[in-house]
Amino acid sequence: MYKIQFRNPAGRMVTAQLASRDEIQKLANKARREMPETHELRVREVAVDEASGDFVWADCTADFTK
């Protein structure tokens, strides 16, 4: 499961939560294309914390901006 947040051209924060990595990549590409300098892109993925076993949101923005 992924969660993406970015600013749209109107300046509003957009948030989506999807299971599809491809759909998240499409949204990340759109955000970077429409607002190249001010998109504030942030992508997180559900991960398991090894110490506690809890599910946490881990930042994976770099995986979608290559």
C-alpha cells in the first residue's frame, strides 16, 4: 500500500492511497511535470517496524523520482 501527497497547480494538497505502484508512479510523474519546482511530492509505503512489529509509513519518495 502506498500513499502519495503533492501540490496541484491550484496550490491544493492532493492525497491518494493506492495499492498499485504503477498508479503511484503515474501520479508522481504528473506532479513533477505540472509543478516542477513546487510539487512538494512525498510518497510513503507501508512497512513493518522490525523492533516493534508495527506497521508504519516509510518514506520512499526517492524510488519514484529517479
